Amino acid sequence: MSYTLDYDTMVLLDAEDLAEAGILEAYESLLPELKKYVPQPALVEEVIDHHGGRYAVKSGAVEYVIYAPDLDDQRGESWGRATVAFFTIINDQLAQSQYRFYAINGGNDLGGMFLTPSQAEAAQKALSSKTDWPYFPKDELDWYGQYH
């Protein structure tokens, strides 16, 4: 099966925006599309402590800390944590769907696409550069799950 990614359907996210207290805004803008796959999307709440320098998001019983004084951020780890949190929140809800929300690119060029696993695999075969492949963000330094 040959599959070409339709970049017109890519949701532009930008990991820096997500990390700078932008997860809820991005989530709310994604809701109309998410509702095509999930009848009752989860509530997402931001937990911001301006005085303590802490930003987290909650979905259900899980809290994702993006930045806090006790977390390392020398290499922009908050961008990675925000990306992982956002995609995990979406994909946990898609467990009963044939679709998943895949990351495309990273950093300021981060985007996301709803694809089936077979579409993602076919796109990987069609794209020569591994950094262009759809992927699931992981809490792993440097590439955060992006192929390279």
C-alpha cells in the first residue's frame, strides 16, 4: 500500500508553544477534529503556578508536569515533555479507534496527523528521510521518539 501524507490536514502545534502554557489552547482547537474519532473527549486542565514557576496539565487522574524548578530544562526538555504529554492525552483517548494521532517533525515545526497504523507505515516506506516519518513522541532525550 502506497500512502502519501496530506500535509493540508496536518495540525500545526509548535513544541515551544505547547511548553509555554499552550497545551490547553492547542487541545481545544483540536477538539472538533478529535470528536470525529472520540464521541466524548476528555477534559484537560492546566495547572499553572506563576510564583513557583510550574506548569502542568491534567487529564483524568494523570498530571503531566511540563516545567518546574526541580526539572532539568537546559536542552529544552520542557518542549519534549509538552509534546509527549499532548500526544499521550490524545492517543489515550483513541484506544478504541482505528486512528492514532502521529507527530510529524518536531520543535517549532511540530505537527500532528490522524492516521491509521497502516497509513503511517506506508508513509514511512514512501518517505526517504526518517526525520519526516510519522511517530509517537516518547519521553526520551534528544529525539523524543522522532526517527533519525
